Amino acid sequence: MKVAVVMGSISDIDIVKKTVKVLDDFQVGSEVRVISAHRTPFEAIEFAKNAEENGIEVIIAAAGKAAHLAGVLAGVSTLPIIGLPIKSSTMDGLDSLLSVVQMPKGVPVATVAINGAENAGILAVQMLSIKYDGLKEKLKKYKEQMAREVSEMDKEVVNKLN
């Protein structure tokens, strides 16, 4: 199991680290790269064309501003692509979100929230769980743990405010 996490600029690294942590927590291998859709377009295309042959099963593309990275990768790959729009200084990331989510017919990109790094990792794990049963069990335990945490928060609030 291997997920590529590609960011358009090293300035995206703090967000991308959160995605990699989720993948690590689920024991999913990752390859992290900086490849720009605009400044290194030929490298982006070559990466996407060869990703499956290089053992990649899902690609997460993190980019801000024009955020065309996910679309460029999706244009030349049949692998699932998850777009991770990064909050930019221009429009609080709305520009990034719209660039990632508004794909033309035939070139889908699954898209998570602006800076939704953890969800990008979880979505990749969910995609892989179709093939790898061990991940299904880990996801079930993860969701059960989340539910327990919310129940504990509820008890805390009830005790403090009632």
C-alpha cells in the first residue's frame, strides 16, 4: 500500500505533514514530493503517468491559489486523485477549493475541505480499504474511538453545565 502526497510548493508542508501522519497511523506507506503543475508541468505529467507502475495506488495533490495540480495529475492518470486545497493569502483558500473541485467531465478529483489534510489521509485509507481488508478493521476502530471521545466530551459538558 502506497499513497503519493504531492504538494505544489514547499510552503504547503505543514498541512501535508498532517496527511502523512494519518497515513502513518494506519501503517500506509507514502511518498511525498514537491511538483508544481505550473512550474514543473512535464515532471507532474511524468509522475502521474508512472505512478501506478511505481507502486502508487492513490494520489493526494495539495495545492493553493490556482491549485491545478490535482487536475493535471488526474488528466493523465487512472488512479484515484484526492485534491487537498490549501488556504492561500488571496481568498482564504476559496480560490484553491474552486480550482480543485471544478473539474471537467471525465476528469474527476475527489476533494476535501480547505486544509482538510486529515480527511485527505482518511479518504485515501478508505479507498485502499476496498482492496486491503486489514484497513477496514482499522477504520472501524478509528470511528469507534472517535465516538468514544465525543461521548466523553458530552459527559464532561453535562457534568459542568447541568
